[in-house]
Amino acid sequence: MIPVLIFLGGGLGSLARYALSSGIQNLATKTALHRFPLGILSCNLLGCFLIGCLFGYFTHKSAPPWVFPLLASGFLGGFTTFSTFAKDTHSLWTTSLSTHALLQIFLSITLGLIAVSLGMKLGIKITHAS
């Protein structure tokens, strides 16, 4: 049953990533950020925040057995993408946009860690409030 949950969550997460990243990138096409991979950065940061919320929420209470396979490994695994981040960063670097590449690395890692931390705090706060 766990592989089915991961499969379903991963498919839905991948579709959500495609929709959100495409939408954000389309909005950025007529701005100064049109060459920056803002869509994937947004998905990865939102995914970091959501996984922080998920793990924070279940820090002091047990999760049903379907939660982590469906939502963490599945949905959020499909929603976020390290491979596209790496490809986008490589493309920026090799097209003489090294400043953009370094900014992509810095923002992804720094803001990703901050997003996980904030998500965990929010998840813990929601657990204590309920």
C-alpha cells in the first residue's frame, strides 16, 4: 500500500509543481526576472515550508501510517525538485549569468532552511493549539 500512496502523492505533487512553476515563470516573462528560474525556486521554497509544517505538526503526536508516504515522500517529493534546480543553475552558469547562478544557490539553500524552520514552528504551534 505504501508504494501506491507514494505514487499517487508523487503524481499529484509533480502536476502541482508544473502548474505553479509554469504560472510563476509566465508571470515573470515580462519582468527583469525573466531569465531567473523563479518558478522552480518558488516550488522548492513552498515545499520546504510545507514539509517543515508537516514534520512540526507531528513532532509530539503520532501520524497515521499514510501521512508521510503520501504527503512527504509522495506529494512534496514530486512538488520539489533538486534536479531542476541543478539544471537551471548550470544553465545560468554556462550562459554567462554566473551572478544569477550564485543568487539561485544562495536563495535556494538559505531561504529553504528558513522555510523549513518557519514551517516546523508553525506546525508545532498548530499542534499545541489543537
